[in-house]
Amino acid sequence: MADSDGRQVDSINHSTGKICKELTKEEKQRLRKEKKQHKKNKKDDRGPPEKEKEKEKASVLAPSKPATQSPAHKAAPVPVNASASESPVAAEKPAKSKAEQRAERRARQDTERASKQGKKEGGQQSASSKPKATPNELQPVVKRLPEHIQVDDPAALKKLAKKLERQQVRQINIVPLRSDYGYKVSLFSHLHQYSRKNPPTQQISIPATVIHPSIVRLGLQYSQGIIAGSNARSVALLHAFKQVIQDYSTPPNEELSRDLVNKLSPYISFLSQCRPLSASMGNAIKHIKKEISNIPSQCKEEEAKRRLQECIDSYINEKIILASEAISKYAIEKISDGDVILVYGCSSLVNHILCEAFEKQRKFRVIVVDSRPRLEGREALRRLVKKGIRCTYVLISALSYILPEVSKVFLGAHALLANGYVMSRVGTSQIALVAKAYNVPVLVCCETYKFCERVQTDSFVSNELDDPDDLIVTRNGKTHLENWQTVKSLGLLNLVYDVTPPDFVDLVITDLGMIPCTSVPVVLRVKNVDQ
Amino acid sequence: LDEYLRIREDPDVASAVAAIRSLLEFLKREQSETILGLRENMTKAIHRLEETDSSVAVSSGGELFLRFISLTSLEHPDLSQCKNVMIERGELFLKKISLSRGKVGKLCHTFIKDGAKILTHSSSRVVLKVLENAAADNKRFTVYVTESQPDSAGKLMAQKLCNLNIPVTVVLDAAVGYIMEKVDLVIVGAEGVVESGGVINKIGTYQMAVCSKAHNKPFYVVAESFKFVRLYPLNQQDVPDRFKYKADILKTVKDLNQEHPMIDYTPPSLITLLFTDLGVLTPSAVSDELIKLYL
């Protein structure tokens, strides 16, 4: 029924003859330069002080990069290289301006602009969706579907646009609405489907005063897939927020605790436009917002900022780094000598566990299962082989061939839902199913900050659609699918997540200990009581 | 230690209860100067007990006892005062758990209908209590007991049931599949209840559970709450060796592959309900209770 709605003509040149391949590093750099150029042009219209502010922000970015690099190092070598290539670009602009003056001027201009540009006209479509994990905090009476999975309903989108226009009085909210790309399979027409070739920053300009540049950079990194993986995304998000808090200054007659939260909302909408928020990111954002609103009003700004920075640091330390230590401790008990362990894709946690176990002199070998189009298993393979662990590499189609050899299956998770279902990379539920059929124990490793209150029993209702062009591949010089848009009855589906029922999972290892999959709501309850 | 052995001889007392009682005695006679030293001595005592009688129940009972008495912060400056508080709590704990068997019996006997045929495995005092309660309720039922080699505990159980005037038949361990179609329900005790909701019990329980699942008969487990233990076995192999074999065998024998294990693990998917003094639980609720007990 939603076929005609879902199909949208893409105005940006999706060059038909071009084969879609992964963006090389040069292209990423080029994109970033373009974005900065774009912003700079816009800046020239608004006058010099803005430009110097931008330079100052860029210089603040440069020293903060080493800080982001070391924790982001855990994620993948790619984001580190990407950000390293960016720092020479940023450092080109000399920045010796005084921070205080800039901040004051910025604050003044903020208030001026806020009063002047009361209602932004519809020229810049400022509809944005708020895909919170628990979406209905605003409408307590009627339970409605979150807006990001009502893409096929034009009435819902219009309602959203109107609501944001009303909000314009208080704040500038120029958040771009990315247009969907290509034909969407009807079963998933309620989800967004974006093309990686149209980054959200190319279509519109985002002035630095509306969205902090580090957030723009983060959004770009998400949408291009430079930062991928649940932990990596959350850590990058928290670091970007630290930067935002650093550069933030309370406007006069405003309280930090309230104003900062309002400032963060358009950033979050922007990020969700670049790539839908993960459950871990949602929980992190909730935590930060709670911390911000808990700041007592008589606290000085410097003190408050310092406190928030500490709070973010401790969150990262406790929930991610220390949690992974605790999880490895429990998991190593379950790895015995002579084990053959199967892993799927690249989970930072599972890789960490295996490396730790290897260091503790356990004798085991690993089978890495991989799947197209992401081929994340290669990254995991690289890391494990570097440690010296004996590995085998298969594609997921060879799963039932290799399973009789396997003694245990270790899986990572993107989120654990409140009814005990495990949401993870697509293909995980397949592995769990076949492992159950062969009576091989399945262990899921997941930190508690990824537990979310959502309930889902199938992979359709809430998922993520990746760029369909990823499925196009060139073999022997022939690309069969390159004209898939012209064939009206053909749709390419590139799903990102799927859900595994708890019957297939034998054990969940969390930082609180080893629990059965059905005890996830108990942990959630205990955590809520603690808070 | 001698205290423990003495208490052990009382056939009505579970090994865990005996362990806890002896730990209490040990605590009373203990001489350490600091709380940390006290804890260390207690842990050492528990290890000694485990060495003599390697059963899951002793280890779980010991650990729970330790947690229970040191649960809240002991802020009294005087050590002897602290010790008195701990001893008080220890007595309280002991009293509670001696009543637990009665509670379980009361809960479970309502599930036995008139004219039921019950299958049970080896000798369990809790199951005995349940059947006693049911008999006292004037219910008519017959019991099949497996022999449960290698120690023939089943015969002992049959004797006890005879004394209660309950019609009982002893069957071979291998005859479980044969007899399953005749019985209405299966009730077994447990040596330990693990975090996943599964149970550790005398060898032969697992195949009885598999059989009952195949015949769609309910499989009930009765256990007191002090048998909850913080293990999480994934399969039979994952159960630690120190529970599988008797303590003296562990010490003397070199190659454990030649020995017969004394216990096996029944996964939670095969268990219908667990009757404990905390109530009637499904296997997934066991983890909930454990989190409450230990966290």
C-alpha cells in the first residue's frame, strides 16, 4: 500500500554509470574539505567575527583530537586515521583569538538572532524526527509509534514539521531532513533509507552556531560508516558532547541546567538524521541529560562544566572500559582448553575477551564467520591473528558445515530488549538458530548500559536500512545490479539489525555476572531502583 | 570438624544444615581479632568442610551463611559485640532454614492429586516430607522409586516410604523410560539449584527429565532456598569436578575419567516448576531470586 509513497525521485545526481564502491580515504577527506568550504562561504556572508570563532573552534578541535584518538582507538583503526587526516586540514587556519571575547560575542549574537529570526520560514525544511528509544515521554496518554518509523505516513511528517516550527520561537532549529533514496521494499517502507553518497551536510548548510562542528563531524562519520560498532559510536558521541560542553557558555538570564539540555536537542536530532541512534547512545544521552538537569543552580559555570566532564569520563570508564574487564573475567571461566569458539562479525567486546583469554594461556581456536556487504569479520580476523590466535574464516553460508566442529558460540549484542530478545547485527539470529539445532551453547556478551526498555519480537517493526547500493558488487568486470533503479519491480534490501529470541541464547554475560536471557528485565528493574 | 561429623550422623538433617550448624559452632569458638581475620577463618573452615564432603549443598550453604551474617555493616567498635551480632544472625539463619523444609512440603503437597502415580529419584528428605504431608492429607497415591546406583539410595527411600504406609515400587534406573507412560508426575529433590534455573542432582536425574519431557509429564523439583548456588553450567561437562565426585576419590584417584560421576545437571528447559521456601517458581524466576539473594 505504501509503494507509491515510498518511491522518491532522487534529485541529487546519483550517477547511473558510476559503480558504488566504498569511499576511499581521499574521498572522505575531500568531502570534509568541501563541508568546511561550504561552511566557510556561509560564514563570509555573516562577517568576520564568526569566521574567527570557527577558527578558534577548529583549533580547540585539534588539541582535543589526541584525546579522542586514544579511546576511539579501541573502535577501529579507521576512525583514528580519518581524524588524523582531518587535523592537518583544521590546523591550516591560524587561531590565536581570545576565547573569552569570542564566547561573549557568540552569546550576544545568539540572543540577537534568537529574537530576530523568530519564526524560520519553511524554506529550510526543519522537520526532524526524534527517535528516542522510549519515544512517548511527550505524549503520556496516547501511545504512538515513534516518528522515525512512520516515514510512509505524510500526515505524521507534516505534524512533526509544524511542531518544530512552533519550537522555533525559543531556539533556532535548522536540522536538515534527509530525503530517502531509492525504492524501499514495502515491508520496510516505514523506515528511512539513505544513500551514503548524499551526506546530510552537502544538501544544506549548517552554521556552526546552530550545530557544533564536532557534532557535524560526528554525524558525518556516522553516516559514512567511519565510526561503526555500538561501543565506538557511544564513546565518540560522549567525547563530542564533552567538546560541546567545553565550548558552551550560558547565555545571560538562562540557567545552565535548562539551557544546555535545550541546546543538545537539535544536535541529537541532527545525529539521528545522519544515522538512527543506537540503544547504547540513547541510554548515554539519557544519562547526560539527567546529570545536566541535576546541576544545582548556584553552581558556577566553570565548576558545572568541570563536573559534567568528569561525569562523562566516569560514565565511559565505568560502563564501557571497566565493564569489559569484568565481562572478560567471567567469560574466561567459560573458555576451557581445547575449545573451538565461533564468533560473528566484529564485536569489540568479544575480541577483547578472546585476546584476554589468549593472554591467560587458554588453548583454543577461533572460527570467524562473516557476511556481506559489511564484511566486518575481516576486522575481527585481523585483530585476532595479530595476537597470535589460530583462526579460521568462513562466510555465513558455510555455517552448517562448520558447526559440528564448534564447542561454543560467542556473540556480541547491539542491545538487549526488555523481553529478553537480543538485538544484534543481521545474521546473529541465524547463527543462534543453527547452533541450537546442533546443541552448541550460545553465549551473548553485553554491557548493562546497552539494556533498553523496548520490547520487540520481530525484526520488522524497528530496524535500520542501510544504503542499498552496498549490495551491488562487481565480479569479473560485470556489475549486474547497477541499473537496479530502472527496474520497477526490483528492490534491494540491506538490513542492519535482527532480533534473536531468548530460547536460542543459553547465557548472557554482563558486568553484573552471568544471567539467563530471561533475567534482563530483572537487571533493568534493579538498575532503576538504584537510580 | 568433629562437630560436623557428629551432626551429620543425624539422618534427618541435610548436609548443608549440618555444615551451617558446625560453622556456627566454629564461629562461637573462634578467636580472631579483626573482622577480616574472622572472614578469612570462616572461608577456610568452609573449604575444610568442602574437602571432606564435596557436595554442592555444603558449598552453597556455607557461602550463603557467610553472606547472611555479614550482610549489613557491622559498625560496633568492639569486636566481641560484632561477633555476638553475627552469632545471633547465624542462629536466626539456622532457624529459618530448618523450617524451610516444612514450608516446601506444605506448598508442594497440593499438587499431588488423589490417585496419582509419582516417580521419584534416589533418596531426598524434602521429597519425603512432601509425600508425608500429602499422605497426612488423606490422599491416595503410589510411588515409584529408582534404585539409583551406585549407592542404592533408592532402596533406602523405599523403606522410609513403606514406614509411612505408602505403596511403593522400586524400579531399575534403566526402567525409567519404560515406567514413564504409567506415571502422572515426577518429583525430585536437588543438591543445588544453579543460576540458569537448572538443578544439580543425583546422576540419572537428567535422563528422567528428558524422558518426562518426551512424554509430556510435569517434572517438579523441590529444594530449599539455601541450595541456590552461583554456578552457571552450560552442559554436563561444565560442572566443576569437585562436585561430581566424592571428596576422597578426588584426593586419591589420578585419572578421573575412570570414575563415575555422582551428579548431573538438568537444564531449565526440562523443568516445569521449582518448589522452594520462597514460593513456587518457574526456572527463569530462579535467577531473579538469586539476584535478590546475592546482590
